[in-house]
Amino acid sequence: MKTSWNKPDVCSGFEDYRDLPEQLLGYRFLFKELMPYLLRNEMILDYGCGPGKVAMRIAQLGAKSILAVDTSSTMLEISRARRSHSAIEYRLVEDGNLAFLGDNSIVAALVCFVFINIDSDARINSIIREIHRVLQVGSPLLIIDTNPLSTGIDFSTFRNGEAKGYRYGEDKTEVLHVPSGDDLILHDYYWPIEMYQRILRETGFTHIEQWEPTLRDIPRGELNAFSLLHGPIDWKGEWNHPPFILFRADK
């Protein structure tokens, strides 16, 4: 069963979800990698932008040109309504096609929680290959997904699958705890770390780096400041288990 990302209740639930572990144990690391490219005043691609939370954060960091694309028209309606910004252009795409972008036309690309929603590694390969085409030589592709090694573990705001051994590409249920209502149940797919590494190599990327941070990798002062900003957080598995897998790969 595949999640319908155009259903209003799915999109509104995803918008209401508080992505606190994602911010601290995911985007924190990706944005650090992205910072040198923000200063170049060239286009950054946010592939699979959803409700625009990541695109807006990049704009607030100083990016001047962000192309935020998604296959869901409903998600893009939320993005434009709630996260309009002079630096961001939101655009609908189909089947990973970026034909409206020329070769070597963007300075960096982010893909956040996209590939876990795709049911075919051939399609993932096609998307990564297309991103490779539009990236400038020497530019990074930054990826974050839920960690396939942390299935079944209760984290503060979600649970990624069940405590079982999953087959390659098997259906997997993700449970997001939404403060304003019932849990949001998403249906995604299990892709092992080796798949990401293999497809990145096959599509021509080099210097592939990988991170699996836990709360133990966050300086105590920064963790305290984060809690002061967002209120008390009932951290759970984040202390000992990495909830996300992050990659940087260069063209």
C-alpha cells in the first residue's frame, strides 16, 4: 500500500508534524555541508520539498535562489500558502523529470525523506541520475532518509517500521506522532544502506560520505538551547540509535 501524497488529510498531518529530531539529527548536518554554497548566489534544488519547511529554512540561512519541486500539487498548495518567500520557486514535477533545468545548472541539491516513499530502486536510480545531470561539477547531493538499521525503535516523534528483518524494497509502515491529532500512518519502503551507496556510484557520484548521528553527537550546550527554543522534548531512542541516515555525494 502506497501513501497518497495528494490526500488533504495526509498533507495536513505531515504539515502539523513537529520535525524536531529531523532538525537536530538531520538538517543540522546537511545545512552545515550546504553553507559554502549559499554564498555563491546560485540555484539550490530541494527535490521533494513537501510543505516547504526545508526550503524556507534554507532561505532563512541566506540562500538567494531555491527551486523547490514536488510531485504533490496538494503539498505545493501548502508550501505556497504558508512558506512563500522571494528566494523560493515552488514547482510541480512528474516522474523525477527535471527537463526544464539545463545541464550543470544548480550548485547543490537536497533530497529529504523522498526515496523511502519510492517503490522501485530503478526509479530512485533515475531520479539520482537526473539530479546528477543538473548539478555543476564539484557540487554536492545531500540526502536524508529514515535509517534502515533503526526499524521498530520508538523515537520521540515517530517509529520507523517494526522490529523485524525487512526484505529489499519491502513495504514498511511509518508512524508519525502528530501533536494536534491522531498518529499519521505512512506507507513507505525498506531500502538498505547499500542501495544508496550503490546507486550513487552507478550514477557517477564520488566522495560519498555517510553519517548516522545520535544525540550523543550533539554538544550539550546546543542540545540545551534546542530544548529551550522548542520546549521540553521526551527524547527516546535518539540517545543510542541513529534515527536517520545522511549522505553527501559530489558530482
